[in-house]
Amino acid sequence: MNLLALIAPVGILHFDHTGKLCYANERALEMLVKRQEEISPSGWLDAIDSRDLDAVIKEWERLKIQKGPGKVE
């Protein structure tokens, strides 16, 4: 990833087309309370707060169809 992802004050997660987590910047890891090596490539959903899980899953399903960038706050 680039310098912006390293210094961004927001969490940035990058996934491949199957949902495998490929990258998480430091802020995302802080928000998930995990270290990079603790997040399995396909088990990242376990780290999402239960209050946010429905929104994350809905956005993921939308992205699988539309193939574009996504955002969940």
C-alpha cells in the first residue's frame, strides 16, 4: 500500500474478490484490536462489532455485484 494508507487517520482494509483480507493499515488494526498476524485472511468478519456486522455484510454483498469501492462507517 502507499504512504497515505500508512498515515491515514481512518481504517483501510483491502480484500480480494473472494473476501480474503489482503491488507489492513495500522488504524484499521487498532480499531479491530488486532495485530496483522492475528487476523486470518478469511476470518476478518469475526473482528467486526456485532452492531456493525449487518451493514458490513450488506455492503460486501453489494460490492460483489457492482465490483467497485465500498464504504461502511
